[in-house]
Amino acid sequence: MIRGDSVEYVELQKWCEQCSLLPAHPKRIMSCEIGIREGLGSKIIMDTFMKRLKEKSNSEYVHVGIDPYDDLKYQHYDNQPAYKADYTNDMRDTMLQDFKFYRKEGVFKPYIMTDVKYMYEEFWTEPYHFVHFDGPHMTADVLTQAIYFANRSIEGTRFVFDDYTKYGMDQVAFTLTYFGFKTIEAAENKICLEKQT
């Protein structure tokens, strides 16, 4: 059983279902999750997009998952010291096994690395239609990620931020207005923004 470490997965699925897939027939639909952990968020995103694309489009679909695992020690929150979280390599191996079907289908592309390395390497040139931010919870880190993906977004792209009350989401949301994003809906733990211009 694939588990998650958060809440409001119903909202995550709803925001995936409502996400625009403009342009109507792109070469590739892209989604991403920063912070895979055991994989429930990525599974919900992939299942929802695969179902929608099967019904309405012949476009290729790719979901990028970014997580270094390896029990790294780093600062997780603005006002707390660095510490190790339980993101073990055993957890990574279990996730990869659980996602064997998605990998075989060519849908799930795991990047076992930090978000910083992923952004530096520039693996994909296509825009992202949906991004779930559930990695580092330092305001500076989330802001850096948001700007990176905002520069690789199109009209209708949705950003979902997990645990948004634990960092400066007001600053992140304000910065994203310069990229045409507006807040669509805020739940207790997750918030959804959409690029409207």
C-alpha cells in the first residue's frame, strides 16, 4: 500500500481533475512532485492525469518525481536547525518497486537528487502543467522552486503547495503574481494557484 505523510489528498486529486491541459494537443503533458517520499501524492497525480489523457488526448504524459532520500541532514524550516528526516534509501527502493507499473509505462521519471541539482541540470524543455511542492519547507527554497517552474509554465498550469502555513506562502504567492498566477483555493494544509495570463 502506497502511503502519504500529509492530508487533503482529495483536494490534490480535485485540483488535478480541474487542471487545464492547454494547449489542446501538446506533444507532451508534464507534471512534477518535489518530495516523493512513499509516493501517494505522485500516485494520485499520475492516476488522475493518465485517466484524463486516455479519455481526451493522445499526448504523451510524463510525471517527474524529485527526492534525494539518503537521510540527508538539512534545514527543513525557516526557524529550526538542520536535522535528518526519515527519508531512507529503503524507502526509495520500496517506492521504485511500488511504481514499477508507471515506470514500465514510461510515465514516472524518478530523479533521486535534490531539487537544487534537478533545477541546475535542466532535464526537460517542455512546460509543466502541474507541480506539487512538497519538498524543503524553507521559504527561500520554496520561492526558488516556484520561480523555476513558473518560468516553465503555460496558461492553465497549476501549482499546489503542501504545508503552506509553515513558511512564507504570502511572499511566494505575491511573487508568482508577476508570472500570472492567482490563488484558486486554499485548504487547511494545501493551497492551489493557477497561471491565468
